[in-house]
Amino acid sequence: MGMIVGLCTLELHIPDVQSLKGKRQVLSSLITRLRNRFNVSVAEIDEQDLWQKAILGVVCVANDTGRVNQVLDQVLNFIRSNPSLEILRSQIEVL
């Protein structure tokens, strides 16, 4: 059996927040929805001190590369559909 790990790194712009508290509220809601909907692990991995920018790491584990790519693509599409977030940059790696 093989284990495929997919990692998606996202740089987000959150234009409507005016404080770190507002950023935390937006990200907390997003992270919870991503975890529940797609069964992925999500964490803010950088830029914690900037209130309109966030860098998230999203990880998916499966036994098939196609499934990993599918889940991470769905995560990206879900975030793109959120009008309060803008994806500045994204990168997917399959390990």
C-alpha cells in the first residue's frame, strides 16, 4: 500500500478585515469549514502578525494521486468562491 500526501500552500488576501481579531474570525471559520467539508488538515503557517494577509497550509492524505489532486482542487475552488478572500498565490505539491 502506498500513501500519497498532497500539500497546498496558499497566500491569501483578506481585504475586508481591519484587525487581527477580524482576521482570526475569518480564518477560524474558513479552517473549520475546510476541515469538515474536505477532511483535510489546515493551519496558518506564516504572516500571523499581518491582518490582511495569511499563508495557509492544507494537507490531504490518500492512497491515490488523483484523489489527492481532486481534493486539493476542490479546496481551491471552495476558497475562490468566498467573496471575502482573494488567493494571491497557490502551490500544490504531491509527495
